[in-house]
Amino acid sequence: MKKYRDTFRPLGPFLLLWGTQALSALGSGMTGFALILWSYGQSGSALMTALLSVCSYAPYVVMSMLSGALSDRWNKKVTMLVCDAFAVLCTLTVLVLYKANSLQVWHLYLLNALNGLMNTFQQPASDVSTTLLLPEKYFQKVGALKGFSNSLTTILTPVLAAAVYTLLGLDAVIWADVFTFAVAFAVLLFGIHIPKIEQRKEKKETVWQSIRAGQDYLKKHPGIFHVMLFLAAINFTASIYNAALPALILPHPRGGENALGLQNAVTGTAMLLGSLLALKSKTPKSRVRVICNTLLLSMCTENFFLALGHHSVWWAVGAVAGWIAIPLMNTNLDALLRHYIPVDIQGRVYAARNTFQFFTIPLGYLAGGFLVDKVFEPLMAEKSGHFLNVLFGTGKSSGAAMLFFCIAFLGTVTCLIFRKDRHIWELEK
């Protein structure tokens, strides 16, 4: 017991923050899942539904440079509290509009954009706070713990959201979100002390100089920058995947809302198992090799199963193969960045990362929705009796299946190209 007390006492503040924020993320995830079901039911369009995520990520990408510079200057705890409070106000606005029978899809676009703007300030503050709350020897573990909570959220979100949404309605899902927010907000406000950063420079920087500092760091460390470009390319493929998944499963003869929930739950279970493996794993000899190999495994498995499976069982097998190694990748990527980047500049570098690494996410969602609605579904509708119907099926979901077949090749080629990037491998030194 003394050994466990000595191990977990330094982790106490982080574990408290991590646990309550994970609970709040579960509530937010339930609302997001319910709104996807609601919006797809309203429009029946993959593009219209994908625009929800586009509106969330676009401000996040555009404003990240500025937010990182300001986040390094501002009090981390206050920044997180203000951003979380603003987010719950947006959620309550959805509830008011829904109860008044006035909620429309464009309202969600606007509110998601405002939420995305707040997230640009909240995320760098949260990342740096984690570094400040943890002794360096636990950096390997924190990535696994975050992966664990994300996996658990992925498992529970569709199950709880679908059940509450079906039985009690959208308003009940939103109230559950508000409750989990209140718990996390109170714990952060009264129970967590986040240490201040000891600045190495006495001379104060202007905001523009702070922004340039993050960019200059990436110029001097091309390995970190090329890792971000690698993840940007992967994020593009992953966002097409996310945009097309509802369009594949919801209208499929063997699909529907329950099948989509099952797919998300299996994905979360696979990530949960992967997180447990990552939590128990030792520091690898090559973090870069782990990152490259796990992403390659993910890209060259699940998308093929989704394209050619035609049944929820095969989709689930693909989810396990595609996601079980992702927590291991995230753990090593997180540890690599925290070890490599000095803490007093992490906020600015992470903000620059958010711009370079995440700008492809809204592009991927737009591309995925457009390709399903305007390219692949019309193409498959014209191919009645064609051999493509044997491969990808018939009906509205067949176009999405063909798109998954294409992005399977796109993701695999991306991994093979960046696996040969010498700048990334120089991080091993």
C-alpha cells in the first residue's frame, strides 16, 4: 500500500482533473452524437452532417496561433474555466431552441463555430496544465491514461446517447451534458491548483513575437514539424472516414442507428484494450517506429473492412484492427512532444501544431461529405448490375463503401511515404 501511495500521490491533482474532465467529455460526446442523429434525420445528407464538424474545427485552425500566444500569457486555470463555461452556454442555447421547436441545422453550425473558437484557447491551456501537474517520469503514463478515458468515452457515448435520445429525447441528453460539466467545473475551480510557469526570459514578448516563437521553434526543429505534417495527412483521411461513416451505416439494410452505436462502441472497446496495453508498456527503443507502424496498421485494415464487409460483424472486426494500436501511437507521440518541447513554450508550439496538424480536418470533412453526396453515390446509382455492386453493394450506402475503399489506399500510401522521412527519424537522436 505504501508503494501505491508513493506512486499515486504525485499524480493526485492530475488524476482528479483527468477524471472529471473525462466525465465532462462523456456528456459533451453524448450531445454531439445525439445532434448527429438529429441532423442526419433532418437532412439525410452526409455533407450537411459533416458541416457540423467543419464549423467546429475551422475556428480552431484559424485562431490557434493567436490562442497559443495568449494562452502562454494567461492563467491556465482561468482560461479553462471561462472556455468551459462558454461551451455550456452554447449547449443550453441548443436546449432552449429545441424546446421552442425552433432548432435548425444552421443554428448548430453557428454554435459549433463558437465552441470551436473557445476550444482554441482551452486546448493549449489544458495541454500545458497537464505538463505542469505531472513529474516528467509519468509522461509515458499520461498518454495511456488519456487514451483510456477517450476509449471509455467512445464506448459509452453511443450507447448512453442512443438510449437517452430514444427514450427521453434530445433535451435529456443535453441535461446530462450540463450535469457532467457542473461536476468538472466545480472540481477545477475549488479542487485543482495549477502551478505557474517559471519564465526563462525576463523581457516580455509582444503577442506577435509569441506567435513567431512557436513558428521559429518548428523551423529549427524540422523533425517535430514533419511529424505534424504526417499527422495532418492522416487527419485528412480520418476526417473523410468520420464524414462518411454515418452515410455508410445509417442507410444500410443491415445498419441503422443501433448499428452505428455498436460500431462506435466496438471502436471504443478496441481503444480501451489498446490503452491498457499502452499503460503497461515500457518505453520503446524507437518511439518513431511505433508511431509509423501503428498508423500503418490502422490505415490498411479498417477502411477495407468497411468498404467490403457489408455486415456489422465485419465492420466491427475492422474497427478492432484499425483502432487497437492507436492509443499506443498517441502515448508515444504525446511523450515525444512533452520531452522534446520546453514547457515555457509548449503552449505556442502546440498552438502552431493545431494549425499545421489540424487544418486538414475541416477539409477532410468537406471532402468526405461532398464525395459521398455528389460523386460516389451518383456513380453507384448509375452502375446497376455492374461488378462494383458486387464489391460495394447497392442502395444509398454503396457510394460511401466505395469511398472507404479509396481512402484505404490513400492512408496506406501516406504512411509509407512519411515512414521514409529522414527528419522524423532524426528525433531518435
